[in-house]
Amino acid sequence: MSQLSGDPALITPLLFKEKIKRLLCDKRGFSSIVGAIFAVLAMMSLFTTVFLWMISQNTFYNEEVKARNQLEIDRLNERIKASRTNYTIYTNGKISVTTELQNIGPLSVQLTTIWVYISNASCNVYNFTRFSNAYLKAGANSTFNVEVSVAGISSSSTYKFTSWLITGRGNVVPLEEYTGKILIASVAQGIGALQNNFEDFKYYNVTKQGSIYVLANYPNGASGYLVNQGGEGIAFQVLVTNLDENERTIVLLPSSVLFSMFPTTEQQIRAAFWYIVNVNGSGVISSTYTPVTLSFGVETRLYFASYKIITGGDLFSPSKASFTKTAPVNLALIGTIGGSPYGQNIPFVSIYINN
Amino acid sequence: MPFNSQKNLISLTRALSLVFNRDKRAVSAVVSNVILTGAVIMVGFSVLSWMLSQSSISRMQYSEAVNADIDRLKERLGFEYVFYNGTSKSLLVYLINCGTVDNVNLTTVYISFANGTEIKAYSYSGFALKSFSGMIIADHKLNRGDEGYVVLSSLNFDSGNYLIRVATKRGSSFDYAFAV
């Protein structure tokens, strides 16, 4: 004892060893240790599993939130432009809706339903048509035609139309009618109800096959601004659109003519004229004439090729230009608009004719 | 020798008696420790299993809550068209399920003025949900991509703006403003 107290360096290790020895020999604390170990294990296992599981649940939830946000972003990024919409009422109570769709967004779009609302002073009706498989790829253009049955409408009445498309993401796409901006252009270009498409002005040489007259190189033709005359005569193709403010139908009579004046001398001018004709899908010119109907907003091809007015006993005969070189051209149209007399002269283009 | 033998025997007996008495005390300590340890182990296991079962129940409930939240998050109804028939005093609300979850269960429809003042609330049995083909959807459920319309009767609207709110069983609500 005196030795221990005399050597302080040996006191601590000996006491520690003594403590360990006592601890190991003391059985009274063993149950507490086992209990504590159990408690720690239980707590650890519980906390670990619950913690990991909650993390996984939170991750799962966050992923769904991200997916939901992505859906919202997709929905907001959906961009469909529906323009140049036309409505045609059939006698069977169906409406044909034609529109030009353009997907200007970055996502493909599913179209689910089209709605049409029709109204006038005495009528207020609507209906819809569902699509089974209508998709529009990103950047795609498509002309879209669908029929919608609407009870209680008549093809002889005038209505106001409103229509819209529903997309799979729940967006509503309004269909814009072919009005408004067109009238501005029509005033400048057409000066009247008819608008001329200056970029699609063509000519054909008329050839005779047996007893029928055919447009050579139909339907491609060639630019009407530079004409190389050949065959039996010349036929001009003009693309016009009826943009009447009141959306009336125009009917063209056989006296409608495309004519040109050739400044041959200082004192005289000479003319050439091509009356309106009917051409079928194969490019064959009809010997008789059936009045051409121009529905509102519909681009229609008109052909001018006859030397004289096709009426009564006067059948089609081809027309040639007796004079060549530069000549201004006028398009003098005669007919009816909404049943009333109508006439329009489109100061047209200039042409150059070679023989 | 006999004397020595007797003496030795006595000494041995005393020694054994001493040893025996000491071991008796040790045995009781060991037994008590074993019993105590066993009890602790048993209680430990039972507490552990109880806690695990409790945590399992909690996890299940939490999981259900999270899944319900997720499903609610996925719910989306789009309004295609709302038409008021002044003659029959009924309102037709055309809907599309444009969300990403099935079984969107329409429970209540509220009609209110544009300022939010409620006009009428239609409970589950107070309105009919029909498919676009006119078939009644008895359980008021729309699956993904399904379209249907709600018929609300006995509504006398003056000209003006109104709000409609469609509430679902999962707790989502979808609003739409319309004019009469």
C-alpha cells in the first residue's frame, strides 16, 4: 500500500484494471446492459427503417410533383394555330368544318374533340364531334376537315359560327375564321370581293386531241407572265378567293373575260381576249360552260381560254394572241353575288407573249 | 492415525460446508441474473415487435396519405364547354379528364356568382354525370381521357358572369368562369 501510494505512475492503470475486473465480475449489471443493447438496437432499426422509408416516400412524392410540373409546362407549351376556317352547311343538317392547323409548339398534340356553336337571331345550337386518333406532330401543318351534325340548322339560312378544338392536355384551341386580315389584303390586291393570287398565275397551250381541247402540261402549266404561244391557243389560269364581307356566294357568268391590250402603234392598240371556260380534272376544256360558283373563303381556279362567250349555240373555240410582246391584262368578271348582279375588274398583271 | 483421520474429516466437512455455503449465495445471484436477463430479453423482443408493428401501421398510413396526395396531384379536369339552357333552366358542364390518374370521382359541384357568393351546391346525389354518348355514369367517375358532362337543373340565371367549381373525392377542385 505504501508502495502504491509511493509510486503515483502505477495508481491509474491498476485502478482501471481493477474497475474492468469488477465490472466483468459484477453480474448484477448484466441485465441492464442487455436491456440497453436491445433498446439501442430497437431504436436504431426503427429509426433507420423509418428514416430510409420516409426518404424513399419523399423522393417518390417529389418525382410525382416534378412529373406534374412537367405536365403543366407541356400544357402551357402546347401551341396550335387554327386559321382559315370555313363552314359549309349541308342539307342533311351537317356542317363541314375545314381549317388549316399548324402546330407551332415543340410538342406533338392530340386532338380529342371539336365543338361548333352556331347562332343567328332565331337559333342557338351547338354540337361536337370526337376524334378517335387525331395527332399533330410538332411543327406539322395539316388541313383538317370534319363534319359535325347539328340539329335545327338549314343550308339556306345565315349563321354565325364559332368553333374550337380540345386537346388531350385540356387546352382549348379557337378556330379562326377566314375574314379580318384578308379584307385588308383584298382591298389592296383585289379591289372588291375577289382576291387574286398573283403567285399562282399560269398559262397553258391548248392542244386538240380528236374533237376535244386539252390543256397541255396540265396541271403544272407555266408562269403566266411569260407566254410562249403554241398549239391551238392559250389558256390562262387564275386563282381567286371570294372574300365578300357579307360572305355571299359569287357566281360567274360566261361573259367573264381575261383580256389584254397590245400597244402596237402610237395610234392604235390591239386586243386579245380569253373568255371563261370549264376545265375538268384531266385538263379537258368543256365545250359548254356551267357557271362557276365561288364560295366564301375558298380558293378557286378559273380558266380563261375561249375566243368567244360560250353561251347558247356558241361552243368553246380556242383563242390565240394575234399580237405579241408586252401587254397589260385585265380580268373582267361578270356574275351575281348573293343573287344580285355583280361585276369586278381586277387590274391584273402584265404579260409578255412570244410566238 | 484414527485421531488424525477424524480431525481431517472434521476439517473437510468444515471446508465443504464453507464452500457449499459460499456457492449457495452465488447460485442465487446467477439464477436471479438469468431470470432478469431472460425477462429483459423477452420484454425487449416484445417491445421491439410492438414498435415494429406500430411503425409498420404508421408507414402504411403515411404511404396511403402520400399516395392520396400524389393521386390528387395527378388529377386534372378540363372544361370543354358550359351551356346554359334558359328554357329548361339547366346548366350543362362538359368536362374532360386530362390528368394522369383514373377514377376521378366528382362529388360536389358549386355554382357561385363571379364575386364568389355561392348560389347553389350540388352534392353527389344532386347531379348527374353523363358520357358524351348520353349514358349515365352512375359512379361519377371519369378515367384518363374520358369526357363527360354534368347536368345541373333548377338554375335561374340572369345575364352575367358566374363561377363553377367541381370538387372530387380526392379533394381537388377545378374552377371555371362562364357567362350567361
